[in-house]
Amino acid sequence: MNLDLDGKVAVVTGASKGIGLAVVRALAAEGATVVAGARTIDTLAGLDGVTAVSVDLGEASGPERLVAEAVAQRGRVDVLVNNVGVVRLRVDGFLATSDADFEASLQLNFLAAVRATRAAVRDMLPRGEGTIVNVASVNAFFHPDGLVIDYGAAKAALLNFAKALSQELGPKGIRINSVSPGPVATDLWLGEGGVAATLGDRAGVDPAAIRDQAAAGFATGRFTSPDEVATLVVLLASPRTANVTGSNYVIDGGLVKTM
């Protein structure tokens, strides 16, 4: 299926690895011109149709700077993918999670998306068209986990933000949707210092045991791949889904058992 993204200009945040890098590649494969933002951009070098921008998206001015770069280089922004995020396990509990911890999580997991969206919408409004896709998380609503209490709260805010903003932007030709992955086979979960390694170290067991225990809770018995998440993101970015807005799509291997 042709997703009608050929020639579109897309901005992707948190684009250098994991889901973000998979989204960049998928958009470029569909013919989009991608402006990809991240602090380190080595992994983006040499990708056809991709312009890499080194930017700290945790800084208040970072997201707007990335969008401005896309407009300056490519003339407009048709698609924004808010993917940047970080999670740190709060293994010592709530009382050891400070205001500064919550603030840092909100800055990168929520406010970076708000700021990028604001900048992109300013460019989209005069043309009366545009698409925004947020990468959220099942931690926003499914079995909220104290180990990621600040992360889950930030992602819940992101879902609410997108749902509310869809009502304002819909009549103006701009769509905004969310994708909520469960555990994904990236370094965040499976890499050195990732969730499996951290929990394994805490419990004194092999990280592989933590990985296998988590996978056993999925109907499919395996982690979602970054490419699978990217496919869903790119479909929502496409004009083929032109009447979909304010929605949240879960991709979790059947982890969530409720409707």
C-alpha cells in the first residue's frame, strides 16, 4: 500500500536509536524527507532522505530549535513524531523520588512534546493540514507501576494532552494521535543498564530471567520490535488515516487484557 508520504517533511524527536531510529527509517522508506533530532546523531549519518540535527530536547528551547531547522531547510513541517523520552527505575521507592526527578521526567517525556507540537502547529496552521504522532506508553494507564511512577505520570499527561488538543486542531485540518507500546526490544529494556539488567541486579538473578518473565506476560510471548512500533506510527502519519484523530493505539503483544 502506498501511504502517500512521498515528499512530505517529517520531524522526529529522539531519533538516534530504538523506536525513534526505526521511525526515521520507515518514514524515509515511504519517501518522506526526515529531519531527525537527538543529542548524538552518529547512527543517522548516511541515511538517504534524512537530515540529522544535534539538539538537546530536554532544554526548553530544544524542540522549537529542531522544528525551526526543519522549516529553514525544508520549507515546512507536514509530520511531527514526538518520540523522545527516558525512563529511570525508582527501585528505592516513592520517598526516594524527588521533585527534581519528577521535573526531569516531565521535561523530557511530556514538555518536550508540548514544545515541539506548539512549534509544528504554528507552521501547519496556515496550510490547514498536518499530522502529529506521539509515542506514549502502556505505563500511562495499564497497571501503573511504582518503579516508573514519574515516567507513567508524564506519559499519562501526554495522552491527555493529545486527546484534548485533537478537539481544537481537528477542525483546522491537523490530526494528533498516540501510540502506546508495551515493552519493546530496545536498549531501554534489554541493553546494558536497562530494565532487565537493573531488576536482575537488584534481585540477584540473570537479566535473561527478568526478560523471560516479562515476555511470559504477553499473549505473543515476545517483546514488540521497534520496527513494529514504527509501522504503526507511520500509518497514523499517513493521509490514508485522514479521519483518525485523538486516538491511542496500543501495541503490546497482548499485555493489556482489558478492553
